[in-house]
Amino acid sequence: MTQRTRSIWLICLLGGALPGCQHFLGKEIAAPPQFAGKIETPVEVVTPGSYQAPAPAVQNATVERAIDLTQFSEKPSAPFTPREVQVLPLPPAQPPLIPAVTVSAAPAPVTEPFLLALQAMMQNKHEEAVRYLQAYDPQTQDFFLRMLPILPLVGQKKWAYLSHDEVQNVADQLKKIQEDLRPMTGITIGCLSFCEWVKAYGNYKPLGEDHVFVASTNQKPGDLVQLYVELRNFGSQQRTKGIYETVLASSLEIRNARGEVMRTIAFGDEKVPLQSRTPLNDYFKNYSFYVPDVPAGVYQLTIRVRDETVRHASKIASKTVEMRVGGN
């Protein structure tokens, strides 16, 4: 039974239940027979020449074009020809690597006389230490002889555990070394100040920086200048038993703003050496003079001190200070 025939039968069945529905598509349709029992499935009678094969049903798909399956067919490949393999010879066997071992040379034996002397001192072999020091000149021997006794002391004990006597011994040795080295250093000038009065070392009253001195005239001398000077690092040698001497030669010069020397004064103190019972470590001098007859202005005063304590080895120190001079 065709689809069209099924549709007609369905409409006829429904039309039988509705009055007046006797025609369909312009054709008269007979009323269906009364239901008289079991409904049988109708059998469609097909006459020769009237059968048409139904079109194949395609669900949810539309065939747009035919697929050529031949393109997926496996093509015959070329016959396999193995390549010629070149066999390389193996490298020769290498010996196992052995890490390099650095052999340090044995330390050279100690040959410096001072180090041998120090080693002997550490072992309490004092006479042997003195023999090693004989390789040096007398002044170097004296220096080492003062240093060697204190080196083992401070090397074997901490500072906090040194007794008062041991500390005093170290201080005395260092002081003697300083006294020996002092003549080898150059003399230096420390404090330099114009003062109202001077009584002792470090005991003086300085004038103000803007103080103006009055120059001399033909009728009266100028102001008295007191120049306080502190000296250090000068020689002090023993001349006679228990007496030490220091020889200093001092002078000053005054220059104007153009650098011209206006006045030079030599004090001649080298003629009267300084004497003391103990070596002098530092000293002060009060150089006094009257302001010379010079025009009012600002001058540069330079003090020079020559240490002549050690003959043929004199040393000079100098220092400059500004000096203001006004009119009468």
C-alpha cells in the first residue's frame, strides 16, 4: 500500500465519524462498512504496471555528492632497498683519568736572625737569642733587645691577665724605644698662639684672633709680643753623667701682603742649651719681642726652630700665623 493510499484510508475513517464528509478530492467516497468484529489489516492489491518502488528513506542526512573511495585506497609503495651502513672504527681505549696532585714544597728553613732570636726567646734560650742578634748593627741590636723580652710575654698571656709589674715592664720598654727613635724623627711645632701672659707648659692666656698690635715709633717702642710655641720630637742627648741637653736655634720673620720681608729676628737660644735630669719629650718656648716700626696692615709671622742637638743632623720646623698691626 502506497503512502497516498494510507492517507486516503485514514481520511475516510475519520470522515465516517463526521456527517457530511462524503467527498474527498472531488471523488465520491463510499461509507466504510459497519464494524462487525475483528479488524483485519487491509491488503493492497497491486495490478501489473501500477507498482512503484518507494524512495529510500534518509533520516537526518542529505547526500550532496558521491565520495570517491578510491582516493583512500593504499597505493603500492616502492620496493625497500636497504642503505649501505658505514661502520666506523672505535677510538683507542684511553687510560683512566688520574686527578692531578699538587705537591707543595717543604717550607724553607728559617734563616732570618731576628726570627731565630725570637724562637730562642720563646724557648727561654736568652744567650742563644743574643748571639743571633749580633748579625745586626748596634742600633738595630738595641731595638731588638728592647722588643724581644716583651714579645713572648704578650704572646703567651692575654692583656687582661698581665700583672701590674708586667704591664709596667712593657710600658718602660716602649718608652725607651720611643726615646731611641725620637732623635731620628723631625722636630715639629704644635700649638702657636699670641698670648697676654705665659706661665708654664700649657698654662697661658691667648689673645683674641682679631687683636691688633701697635707698631713702634721713634718716640716709643711698640707692643710687647709673647708668642707661645709647643715643640715635639727634638733631640735630647746625655752630655755628662745625669745631664741631658737639647740645642735649639730659633728665629722669626715678618712679611707683608706682597711677601716682602719686613723684619727678621734671631733669638740666639742655641747659645744656652736646655738641660734636664731626664730626656725631654716635649717643651714650650715663649718668644718675646716688640712690634717693629712697620706700617699698619696684616702681616705673616713665621717662626723657625732648628734642632742642633745631634751634630751634622740638624732638623728644622716652621709655622706661620697671621699678625695684625695698627697705627699709633
